[in-house]
Amino acid sequence: MIEGVVFDKDGTLFDFRQSWGVWTAQLLQQLAQDQAHADALAAAIGYYPAQQDFHPDSPVIAATAEEISAALLPHLPGHTQPELAARLNALAQHAVMAPAVPLRPVLGALRDRGLKIGLATNDTEAPARAHLTAHGILDLFDFVAGYDSGHGPKPGPGMCLAFARATGIDPARAVMVGDSAHDLIAGRAAGMRCVAVLTGIAKAEELRPHADVVLADIGALGAWIDRLADDS
């Protein structure tokens, strides 16, 4: 029986391309000195400006601000990595997120099933809370962690295990839901079931080896959990 669900944020609760494509364009506009410089910065983080899309290996998808800033730093003389990472985190708090599904009805239905809900993101905790607050859903979460919350980043299992400790749930009775291999590897290492969704950049064939099931989006999660209960 499933008792709790841990969600990734970007690409899972929020559509990745719609949310971060525009934000990345704005970031590069602020950092770049000219078009050639903007192109170099975009290439460094696997961003396609014309399409506002990302290469599957882009660090923007699942990496931390430190890792993204490290990729940009060789093209930004005069900046330091801590300063650049802090700038990225500050800008991220104001990113306009596009929900992948109507979030309050979907998450509320999970709460109505008696499930505990958590968030484990490689974003920092402050922007994560800001994004949840902006969409009126922070109150639905029993646990919120970013990579800076003291549990380490994904694909390590620290945030998933911290959710289990905070809620008193056996990890075997919890589900990790995400759009990247990082998310699913983290959940599996914590001993959780893993659900992949396709509202990020990764394709089903990339995620399937790490997942118990691949869903179009989190809107189908409740029905999948119900089927597990019926089969048990």
C-alpha cells in the first residue's frame, strides 16, 4: 500500500520547456555581451534559443545551480562560481512556472487518499517554495527540500530518505515521481517505487529502465496508485 509520494519539481509538477525555456532566454540576455557571446553561453548549457528548448544532456534539466554556473563560468571572465550560482538562484525565484496539469485538483485528490506529499528538487529550497506558493499549493506539501536543504542533490537518495523520516513512512511504501533519470535513480536508491512522467525533456525509452511505470503526466498517478492497492 502506498502511503506517500515525493515529486520532482521542474518537468514534473511544471512543464519544463514552457517554464525554463523562457527563463533561460532571459538569463542569457542578462549575461551576454553580444549575440556571439549569447550563442556561446547557450551552447555551454545545451540550450537552443530559437526553439527555447534544451539538449537532453543540458545541466539546466536536472543539475544544481553550482553545476550550471560551472558550465557557464569559462565564458564569463570576472565572475566567480559562488556569485554566479547565487545569481541563478535569485533569478529562479522569479521564474514563471507553467503547471504540467491543474495542480491543486491533482495533488488534492492524492491528499484525499490519505497520502503524504513531498518535494525533492535539485533547485534550491527557497525558489521551490516560491514556485509552490505562487501556484497556491505549498499547503499541500508535508515536506519540501532542495539540494541545499542538507540532504544532498539527486541522484543521491538523501532527499527521498529525508521525506520518509519526516513523515514516518517506510520508503517501500512511497513513490518517487520525476521526469529525469536523476529522479528515478534517487528514488530507487532510497527503496521507493518510481514513476516517470513525460512533461520534461527525457523520452520514455530513456526513463523506462529506471521506472515501474511511465505516465504522460502526474494526472494519471492517482489511478495508478489505486490499481496497486487493488492488486495487493
